Amino acid sequence: MIRLAKLCALALAAIVFVATGATDTGRLPADQLAKAVRSDSISIPTPGELFAALGKSEKTNWSGQYRGPMPVTYRNRAQIALNLGGLIADGFIAVQAKDSQQVKNIGSDIIKLAKALGVSEHLLSRGKSINEFADNNEWDTLQEELEATQNEVKSSMQSHADQDLVILVTLGGWIRGTQVVTAAIMQNYDERSAKVLRQPALVRFMQSKINEVSPELRQEPLVKDVSEQLNGIEKAVSFPAGKTPAVDDVRKVNEAVTKVMTEIESKELPK
Amino acid sequence: MKRWLPIFLSILVLAASVAVRAETDAEVRARKDALDVAGAFSNDGFKIRDGHWCGVLKPHEHALVAVNLYAGNQYWFSTASAEPAKIAVSVYDESGKQVTTESYNNGEKAAAGFSPANSGQYLVSVDLVEGDGGSFCLVYSYK
């Protein structure tokens, strides 16, 4: 009760300050822009943020974006990490669709894939929570739980000296999220939705993180292939500020990310 | 054996230096306070992103953190300092131009809110207005 009162007071204070606190305009010099901190934990948006932006401007058929069951028997660790990220994005789609059974199925697959990477110990309790929240239709809490699951997978990887795989989980999630969003926009195009696709700096940042992984991992055929294709994707999402992507632009992004996603899912790795 | 010892020690030191840095008590405190600020916006339907950035603010310096945002969403960037100070948050677009934000300032806690017209990269600046500096933490929420 005391906590609630504190929060209300803070919210009230915020409203008071909002009315008076508009900032003066200024400009940052280019050298400072270049020195800005960039980190996976805050600079890369989650699939949930992307879907939240899309969900406002149109009636999205989220369940129409499901894909068939994914094999959870991959052997290549880089491929498992990329697919794990994609699967977490699928979890966010099921939350948007408010489909409790689909959330539970995906939660179970996330645990299986995480187990293959040796990071499942802490995740078992997350899996149970996901099931409980899904049974109770607690969609906001489920979204938070999925975000927390994704972060727990990543921190577990860091503590197991699998730091290099973290960016692959993030990248897999972004590719799957972008595939879904572009498909949904193509089905029901509107300008406000299409604006979410402009993300050149984000793709550039993920590319730079991949360039920092160990040479052995970078030379793996799938990682090399995904990295090369990211250059094309960066161009496809580099719209000038203020320009709304047309249907054709959306289709090009969709084709580019679908091609990468197909390779990530494939049991046959590129040679 | 003696020849290998320095090499082994160098590797050990190198490994320790690249290991993930644990957060200090001050950063944990600052994060808790930043989450308290963000919690106030949750009443208005904002979801707190499960990610944060902690750093150190020095007098006459600001911390600049890059974020990638989506047009159509509304955002609040909430920050808190672990030590007594007056801090402020401002947001710049990818060209470095400051964007107009709603703001909340309360000593060592501050927040800035806005709705981007364009998707893309933005820079969140945490400024030390008064005080000797120290640890701070930044979180953000969206809806």
C-alpha cells in the first residue's frame, strides 16, 4: 500500500513536471555521437517492442504468422543460438495472439534448445512460470517473463564463456521479428506500420558485434553466410528519415530476412 | 616451469580483465531507484524493458547511450544517481539534434518521455547538473 502511494506520488510529480519541463533544443557534435555507449542490453530492442509498435496501427493477424514446429535437434551451437532467438520471438508472437497453448508449446521448445546449449538450469523455473501465466491469461506478465527469459539465456551464456553466442540469439530474434512484421505489413499495408522498418543503425550495430566474435565462429559457414547477408539487409532497411517504406520496399526486406531465416532453420548447413 | 609461470599468470590476468564486470552496490542502488521512477509510468500502461545501463557520471560530463526506437511507440527513459546529485535526461536524434521531450526532474532521479516520429537510432544523454558525480543507472519503458 505504501509502495503504491509512493508510485502514485511519483506519477503525480511526473505530470506536474511534464507540464513545465520541456527542454531547450541543442545539438551534439559528431565526435560525441560516435562515442555513445552501445550495448546489447539496452541498444537492441526486444521483439516485444517491435510488435508493440505494429500492434497499435493495424489489426494484425498474429496467429497467421505462426510457423510449423521447429526441429530442436540441431548440433551446431551457432545454429542453435540463432534458432533460440527466433523461437523467443515466436513466444512474443503467441503472446500478441493471446494464445496460451502456443505460448506453452514455444516455452517448452525454448527450454529444449537452451538445454542443448547447456544453459537450461536456471530456465526450468522460467518455463514453469510461463506455463502458469499462460494458463491465467496474464499477457503483460508473460511478455515480461519472455524478456527476462531471453536475458537469462544471455547472462547464462556469458557466465559459461559462450559470450560470442549472445549476439546470435539477439540476431535470430531480430530476423524472425522482422520477418513476421514485414509479412503482416504486406498483408495489410499502412504507412504508419511500415515506418517501423527503418533500422539501419541497429543492423550496423549487430554486424559490428558479429565482427567481434572469435575468428573460428565467424568462419563457420552459417555465421559467415548470415553476416554477409546482413549487409544487404542493412541497405534494405536504410530509408531516409521521414520517408515511409512503400509496399515494394517492405517486400524487399521480407524477402531478404526470409532467405536468412530459411538458412537458419535448415538442417543442411551452408558449405 | 619458471618460464611458463609468467605466461600462465598473464593469461589469468587477461581472462580476469575481460570477464563480465559485476555491478557495484552503488549501481544496484541506482538501478533500483531508476526502476522506481519507471514504475510510476507503468500505471499508465508503459512496460519496463528488462535491460539497463549503469555507468559513472563525472562533473561537467554527460553519459550518452544509444537506443533504437520504433515510430508508433511512446518511451520514457528513467535514470537515478546513487549519490546525492541533480541529474537530467535529454534525447537526441541520430543527427545529434535534441528532440523535444516531456521531462521529470527530482534531484538524483530524472526521466524524459517522447514518441519518435521516425524509427531509428536515438541518443539518451544523462547529465550531471549539480554534484560530484558517481554511479547512475538508466532504464526505459515503452507502450
